[in-house]
Amino acid sequence: MKPVAALVPLSWIYGCGVVLRNLFFDQEMFHAEHVGVPVISVGNISAGGTGKTPVVESIARTLAEKGILAGIISRGYKRSTRGLVAVSDGKSLKVTAQESGDEPHQLAMHLPQTVIVVDEQRVRGARYAVNSLGVQAIILDDGFQHRAIHRDLDIVVIDASRSPFAMRMLPAGYRRDTYSSLKRGDIVLLTKVKQTTTVDRLEERIRKFSDAKIFTSTFSVAAFRRAKTKFSVNLESVKGKKAVAFCGIGQPESFRASLEEIGVHVVSLMPFEDHHSYSRSDLARVATEQEKLSAEYIVTTEKDMARLSGSASGDFLEKNPVFYVEMRTEIHQQKEWDALMLSTIKKKNGQ
């Protein structure tokens, strides 16, 4: 649901609830559970499109390269299942994108040596990953507000192109936590910094509430793939080509910007609700738009591709020039970042 300015009174109520809940945790009236292994939490204070998923993937890759079996614990937003579901046991993918949610499925496809578990009760999911699947570290996806699980490193991801300091609280805006909550963060990671010239000003605002170490990163296209075959097209070959883009993500305009950065001319952007499940009529509209505008490509995100399965999309992928992009995050202080992730694990394990 998009924020509505008329809902400001409800934002006040929501904000009061957030303040009270944080106070109860700060005063230890609510208890954070330990799960027996190091926990790195990745989250944000605003809803939708901060670039959190590639950050989770980056951390998991760092741990896997050092031989650490990590488990990513996620809620599994808009999945068809409920309760605890093992998406991947670190050896193979166990369920469909519909059963896991699009982002956990995407992570499992990219990280074959990482355990992925979805559960509304993150503590239960983490304990299952530790006790039944033998993980040595937990990466808590979207965990900043989920304070019921103890974490050893708290990372707050902020989209530098869309400052949370200009947002109202939900449901009148996109902000889901108070500015003062930033003091809980050990690290603040600014994403998409090349899409803004206000990083210094944003850092000044953060410093009013937090002494956390600030890292910066860039979000860019890593691959441009044919949807039907997953064949990767040379990025140079797409420059100047016309495309109809469609997506169901938090920030559609960010997707347009990413495509235009590699030289694709987006003649039409068709946004859908975040985590949208596409129907035949949705895809037919996209195909009609591509034909009407004589675009060479139809392009979507990798996250959306996870939801394009079954009979609704079969003909669409078969008969149309559908492509998707894989995104990557490049952390500008990568060596320092990796060292901090690994030192958190070692410190917790007494090494």
C-alpha cells in the first residue's frame, strides 16, 4: 500500500507504538533471545527498496568464502506458506518461490552453500537452522525492528537517494522506525550513493542520532539475462536499445535508473505493487505495450522473475523478448567491511 498523507493521525498512533515497543526492549521488559551462534542483522528504518537483499547476499558470500556455514533467516514476505519452511539446506533448493517468498528464493539460487529458512517467528527459525542444519552464524534478513532475537552486529541500510529524514512514519509515509532508533545500529550502510549528491548532508543527519561506523556502497547491474534460457547478454550490446520495463518492487524509478545507467532506453515503465503476483492479463498488458512502442526488450528484475512461473507466464516468456537483470552491491570499503563481519563471528566464538 502506498503512503497516504491523509493518514497522518494514524502515523502518530503507529509512531507511539514504535516508541513504546523500543522502550520496553531498552528497559529489558521485553527480552531478546540468544540462539547460540553469532547473529548479524541487516535491516532499515524505511520500507521498500533500500537494497537490503544484495547486502545480505554479500555478507553470506564473505562467510562462505571463509568456510563458515551461515543461515539466512527471513520472514518470507507474501509467501503462500505459513510457519517454518527450510528453503535451502545449504546443499539444494527445497521449495518454490511461491512457497518461500521471492527474496529468499533469489538468495537460495545465488547462495548454494548457505542455509535459508523462512519463519514469522525468527527465533524459532534461527534455532532450527542451528540445531537441525548445523549453521555456525545467522544473518537476520530485515531484522532491525525484530528485536526478539539477540544480535551481535546490527546493520542499518539507508538508501542515499531517498533519505528517511524526509519521510513521515507509516502509513502516511515510508518510515517504519524513529530517527533515535539509529543509535542501536553498529553500522550504517548507505546504498545507491552514486545516484545522489547529498551523502555528506545525510551523514550529518545520521550523526545527530548515531555514532555508528558509516559505510557507503553502489548498486549496479551485474548481468542482463534472457528470461527463458538465463543466457547472459553482453552489457555493451544493450546500449541504445529500447525497452519496456515492468516490476513489482519498492522503488520502480530506481530500476529505471539502473537500466539507463547501462544505456538501455526505457520507453515505458510499468510499476506494480511490491511483491506483486502477475496474472495473465498483467503480462498481456506488458506484451501489448512492448509491441505498441516497438521496443527490442521487455525487462524486469530478478526478484520479479522468481514470481513469473507456472501457466500464467509460460506463453509470455516463450513468445516475447523478456529479459531480467541481476543486481550487485559494491561496498566501497570492502576490506574493512569483510574484516568487521569476520571479527564479529570470531569474537562471539571466543577466537
